[in-house]
Amino acid sequence: MNIDFSAKKGVVVFNAFSLNKEITLGEQVHELREDMLQIEFPDGYILDIGWRPSFDVNGKFYIYLIREFDWERPVYSESAKDIDSLEAKVNQAINKL
């Protein structure tokens, strides 16, 4: 994924995202895990990205924008089946900041 989180002062606090857009997700199934990427932003925002179910090519990415650790009521919640859609939805989440 090629997104500049620093424009909104995002700090990557966890990064296990090592997918390659040029390779099918099926060939990278060992990289599809529930916890992939987490970025902290000012004012108590967290962007969380993962894949569920882990290691299952039939799963999907989940994107959550959380404020003040309120995981029950995300500011933004979406899913994506491929990396291109994931990037678009991450940008939508960032635009909510």
C-alpha cells in the first residue's frame, strides 16, 4: 500500500503489512492476518487494518477508524476484497479526520 499517513500527522505504531500488489492474494495467503497495520493520529484517532479470517483467501480486509478507543462505535468501518479497493477505502477513512 502506498499511502502517506504523515499528511494527517499519522504515526505507524504497528506494521505487519507486507503484501505485494503485483502478486495475487492467494499466493500471499500466509500474510493475510487479523492484525496488519495500525496508525495513530492526533485527537485520539486510530486507523486499524486487518484481514479476517486470518490466512483464508476467501476473507476480506477490514478498515476501522476509531476515536478515543471506542471500538463499539467506529467513526468509519468498511471492508475490501483487494488491495486497490483497500487503498481507496483507507483514503476515505483518512478523509474523515
